[in-house]
Amino acid sequence: MTDISAFGIQDDVTFARQLVADGGVAAVPGSSLYSDPASGRQRLRFHFARRLETLEAAAERLHRLRDRAPAKSSGS
């Protein structure tokens, strides 16, 4: 599970959809994996059973998205 709170998006489902549209990388919204969906709303799950080339391309896309994310304040 990956914490997505640094991206400033409060809804994991919206973020997962945006990740596919903007980055070409799919993830499972964390809220779908918790008995209390609110507990997972700042998390995504990724699946890594792919060829190395596929994983490298996904990593590059995620790096580009991370670089575009708003800077996290030092007070958090």
C-alpha cells in the first residue's frame, strides 16, 4: 500500500482514476480493501507481477507525476 496524502487528493478512487488518465498506471483504491473504507482513502495498492520493461516504464511515469505534485510542507 502506498500513501497518497502528499498529492493533496482526498479521494483514493478519484486519484486512482486520475493516475490512469494522466500517468497510464493503474492502482486499486485503498478504500476498497478496508472494512472501514475511510481508513484506506489515502492509500493505493499497486500490482507488480509484470515484465521488467513494464515496471520500468510505470516507475518513470510515477516519477513524472511525483515531480508535478505540490511540495509537502515541512510542518506536516
